[in-house]
Amino acid sequence: MLNAILGGIDKLNEWVGKILSFGVLFMFVMVLIEVIRRYFFNSPTVWGNELTQMIFGVYVVLCGGYILGFGGHVNVDILYSRFSIRGKAIADIITFFLFLGFCSMLLIYGGSLAWESLSTFEHSESAWNPPIYPVKLMIPLGAFLLLLQGIVKLIRDISALISGKQVTAGETTERETV
């Protein structure tokens, strides 16, 4: 049952990451169109740059859980890579409390920012003037997805500490027992 829940959270964050990866292609096309319009036709859009920034913001905020699920966040590998599986698990369990504080602040302050933006139906003050509350609503959602994936990692780290086996998404492999 626990493995099904952990796998479900992995799949959720993987699904979100894969969907958002198309946003990178969209941003590339938007920037390319904007550059061509600006430099070849001297006719930039009012909305191109701002839309690209909004899509990038959503992409960055929502992909945190996806990146954590694949171990893509920054580590101090000079020390960390020398640790055994249990040593890495201990380091990750200890640093989980810093991670928890970070996610809590994102949820609390990002949620407050999103709620304030939604309650006033906040719009940009640019010439295009798009609504920005949908983008700000992604901050607590992204923090929640990141927190869920962090809890999954914590459970797997505890399992690795106990068993000496590295636990990855949906499987247990014996790599070293120290």
C-alpha cells in the first residue's frame, strides 16, 4: 500500500514535469517569434516577452517535485558522493528538516501571495495587462508537489538507512550494505 502511494506521487510529479516540458518548446517558439518580429520586421509584440516570463515562472515553480524525484537538485557532491548508502540516507534525513522549512515558507507565504492576488483578480500593469493571479496560484501548488516528493524521499531514505539498500521509484536494489 505504501509503495503504491509513493509510486503514485512519483507518477504525479513525473506527469507534471512531462506536461510542462512542452512549455519549454512553447517558450522557445515565443522567443524566436519575438526576436524575428523585433529585429527583422521592427514590430515586436506587446505580450510576447511577458507571456514567456509567465510560462517560465509556472515551469520553474511546478517542476521542483519532478526534479527532486530524479535527484536533479544541487548536492555538495565533493562529500556526499563519498558516503555509503546509509551515510547518504543520514545526511538526507538530517537535511530534510531544512527542506521542510523551505517548503513550509513557500506554502505559507506563497499561499498568502496567491490568495491576495486571487482575491483582487490581480492583473499586470503592463500595456497588455494580463491576469497574473493564475500564475501566482501555482506557487503553493508547486510547493505542495515538492513537499509530497520530499516526503517520498524521506520515507525512502529511512528505508535505505534501515535496510542498507538504495530505494528508488518503485524498486529496491542492493548496492551496498555498510
